[in-house]
Amino acid sequence: MSEQSIKVQLPDGSVREVARGTTPYDIAMSISPRLAAAVVVARIRPLAVPAPAGETAAEEAAEAQTEAGMYSSSADTGERLVDLSAPLTEDVALELLKESDEAALKVVRHSAAHVMATAILELFPETKLGHGPATDSGFFYDVYRETPFSEADLAAIEARMAEVVSRDERFVREQESREKGLEDYKAHGDFMKVHFIERFTKPGDEISLYKNGNFTDFCRGPHVPSTGRVKAFKVTSVAGAYWLGDEKNQQLQRVYGTAFFNSKDLDAHFKRLEEIKARDHRVLGKQLDLFSIQEVAGAGLIFWHPKGGLIRKTMEDWMRDECIRRGYDMVFTPHIMRRELWKISGHEGFYGQNMYPPMELDDAEYRLKPMNCPGHILIYKNSPKSYRDLPQRYAELGNVYRYERSGTMHGLLRVRGFTQDDAHIFCTPEQIEGEIAACVEFADEVLKAFGFAEFKVELSTWDPKDQKSYVGSPEHWEMAVGSLKKVLDEKGIAYREIPGEAAFYGPKIDIKLVDVLGRLWQLSTVQFDFNLPQRFELEYTGEDGEKHRPVMVHRALFGSVERFFGVLIEHYAGAFPMWLAPVQVGIVPISEKHVEYAQKVKRELEAAGLRVELDQRNEKMNAKIREFTLHKVPFVLVMGDKEAAADAVSVRTRGKGDEGSVPLAAFIERAKELVLTRTTALS
């Protein structure tokens, strides 16, 4: 092969020999002009580099939108997205991505951010630009302008964006020296661009600029071929954001928008947002009288009302029963412990900013616990342990308290006081794989029991090149990561490995459930810990009679009861499955003369273990039915003369309506079966 030619491998395995400098667009044209018109961006990988395992297109695109991904001048040596006009200079595997490809959506949104920045500078040239990435739901651009943008300004920006799109300006990538870029941006007072160049590049580097029309932005790309490919977009809102997240710095304006390849997808997006709004757990929590946050008591502190408390009890009873069935011992630890304990555990130093301040009492300083683990360790240390005693599995639904800044809290999802379904397993190295496998199986059972059919798994590992940032020897890390991988591989569980994302004290498995709207929620975690056994000098006597250090595993499956409950509310839109519903059956007598029979029905349902509410008010029947319907009660039983005479009930099922009259005994059997099987349907 000539030095002036390279090999390009296509997804079907075929290899083409092309001239060095050929672009992905050239290759698309050589295949089909129709294909060239349809493709948006290209993915390339040097043939000498193996394909990354377990990474999705969405994750790849998300990584490209981090600040480092958008601005760093580090050499690209692995798989990456590139412009269709990028010259190919080495042997590569090439994919041509169309609008239907997941990664392409992030690219068009990043391009839309440039279109919006173009419009803003054309309308408000005094504005200084900051950071403009794509996000999971759209894009934003941080800008500095002394005058706040009004609703009229946002409408004007959107209208000018349409003009920029209609001009169909090409996105052109250019290179210039770092020094020239800094000189130009400093001359124009673009302090944020200066910061990004200084932070993510080094002297002697070249920086990447993207131009469309008269607009230029410091950016690595990639982008769609031209502004005309940004077809469906909307500017949605503006919010305040401090430069570098520091309240002492300039206050920026973060202008939000979203973009899609067509108006149909844009309309579907806003319809989905309406669905999300309708499922907001904060609104439903109030409507269904499940919980509240009382201003007089403080932000981020949850008050569980009777109906929410019933659901919580049901959740916790299920969890405790499962823990005991799986060989865990239930323990309880204090809410407050001496400050010295948190110094030994390392929380005082590593986590102190997230803890409540110390309280000085007569004998020592104390702190509210942010974690349950030191308490479980003290229980383990309370008596000598032999290898015959291991594994020791301690589980606790323990209340913990963490200081969250006032602007970061969000209903049940981010709070200051919550209940963590924590467990800590102390075992020998030989037992670890079995214990990890059992934790993963338990997590799977939790998700299935509460009606979640899909989840995604991430494996966070260490960076061997940065050993000073981690505790434990390389041998320990190799054993721990290998154990986690082996369990996931043997179970056939697909996972994404994230190097460098492990905690300093060990690798972990994160299990993210997918709700009915396709949203990911981080809840379940299985975490190795090399740090605490070492800090507390944990021991067990081995079969050889010598002292050994146990392996410690943290695991939380709900994550927190509050957060899991918030996700449940939104997943089911408050229409809980029969076994979780706080009121499972509502009873409506047609008139006062049917109340006696209704009371008999109530007693029989309660004797069968069902949660029942009887509406004896002197109100019209339809009003009572409507009240139960608004509270999303699974079944409403109506009864009059006909039902009383036949020992029957007229059944109205949530989501289905009137099912007619059935014998009371038959309904009870149906209801009990739904509770027993924990099915999500009411059929």
C-alpha cells in the first residue's frame, strides 16, 4: 500500500484503500449520494486500537460534552466522533452516523448551542460567552451580560436562530496557536474562554476553533455539516449560574434550549415533559397526602403522613424480611456518635463538609451520623471473630443526616435526613465472589419486586497510573475489580466500565433502574472497601490460627427509602400496585340504608388482610367514587340492595371502570392474590 493511501474498514467488515486526507463525506459519496445527504457525523477508531467494551453511543457523546472533552487539546488516539469534513490520516474503522443514531442527537444539540450563541451575539454583542454543551434533554449556553434576558429577549433569540439556520452556514474547523487564541480572547474581554484555554491546553498547543458565518467559538467539536441541519429547536428558559460555581464570582445567565432533527421528535419531547410534570412526586405527594416538608422544621426533612407511612412500612417490611431470608442480621445503631469515631473512620476529613457541625456535650463532641458503616464496624469488633463466623452480614434501615446546601434539595430525591437500607458484609477473600453475586441477585430481586423491568450497570474502577489517590495495594485492587467483573460476566450482565471513577477506598457496581419514561435513576450500589477495615484494624482468626483482615462490602439497594419512594411515585404516577397502595379498596354504600352491609364487607376485607376505607358520608354516590378515583385507589366497591341480597359487590377497577357485580368471596380471593404475587396489573 502506498504511503499516500490508508485503509478504511466499514461496519460490514469490508476494507477500502483511499487516499490519505479523504474525508468521511467523500467515502459516503462514494457509496451513495443519498447516504452522503443523510449522514450527520462520523465515528472513527484507529485500527490499531481495540473497540471499547460496554460503552453506548449516548455515553460516548456525553463524555464528549464534558469541559475536558470540549476544550482539551490532548491527542485523540482512541474511538471518537469527527466532522464529516475531517481528513482521515491513518488506518481507521469508520461508521457513518445518520439522524437515527443516538450519538448524532448530542452532536446536533451541540451545534444548536453554537447557533444560539451566534444569535445572542448578533442581538446582544456586549455578551461574553462561556460554556455551551449538549445535555440529555437539550443544550445550554452560559453567558455573561449585565442586563438579564427577558421573555421577549428569549423569543427574539429563537427567531434569530431561525435566521441563522436558514442561512445554512457551514461549520468550519480551524486551528490556531494557543498564544494567538489567548491574545484574541483577552483583547475582547472573553474571560471565560481565556479560562478554558488556560485550563485545558498547555503552552505550545494548537487550539481548535469552529466558525459559522461571522461567528467563531473555541471548541473541539464535532458538529453537523452546517447550521441548516439544526431543523427543530426551541429556546426554553434562562436561569442564574455563578461563574465556576462560586458565589463570589460574576453571575452568569444560563440560557437553555433543546433541539431535534425533526418537529415530530420536538413535539414528542414536550409531550414527554408534560408527562414528567404530571408525575412530579412533589405534586402527587401533596395530592395523595403522602408526605410533606415543613418550613418551620427545616428544608430537606421529610414528614411521612399516614398513607405515605403505610407504603414506607410495606417497603421496609419487605426489605427486612428479604434480608433475614438471605442470611443478614438486622442491627440498629445510634443517630449520634462521638466525633472521635468519625476521625478514625476518615469521614471527619474526607466528608466533613457534608456532615452537620459538632455538638459539644459534657463528655465529648458528637456528630450526627452521615453513614451507618462505622456503627456496623463497632458491632463486628465487639467480639473476636473466626473464619468459621464469616461472613457476617449486618443490615440496617438506618436514619442518616447529611448537610445539603439549600439550593440543591429536591423533594424526596435529595434531602438532609433519610433512611438508608444499608448493609455491610465482612468476609474472607475466598468468600467475596459469592457475596458479590448474592448482592447483585438481591438488587435484581428488589427492582423486579417493585415493578422495574430494566436496569443498566456501571463498574467504577481505579486508575493504576494514579495509585497515590487510592488506598489498598495493586494486588487488592486487582482482586476486587476482578471479582466484580467475574460476577457480572458469569451472570451475563452487560455493564459499562468507568476507569478512574472508583471511590478512593474501592471499586463499585452501580445499578441504575429505568423507569416507565425511560429515565435512569441511580439507586443500588455494591461497593468494596479497603479503607475502613484498615482504619479500624479489623481482624478474624484464620484456619491457620493467624490473624487476617476481612474484606468489607457496602451495599444499599433502595439507596435510600425516601429517594426510592420518590421514584416509585413518579414511575407509577401515584397509582401504586395493589400490594403497595395505602388504601387498596374503597367502599361506597349507595345510600344510608346500605351502610350496615358496607360495614360487614369492610370487616371481611380487613380480616383478609386488606387495607380498606369506607366512605359513610352523606354525599352522592358518584362524588364518593370520584374521591376514591382521585386518590388512585385500586378498587372501589359499590353496594346497594342487589349486592346486599346476594352477598356481592359491584367492582370498579382503577383504569378499567365498572366491571359489574361479583360475589364478595370471589373478589376477596382476587385481591389477596394480587397482594401475594405483587403484580403491577389489577387483572
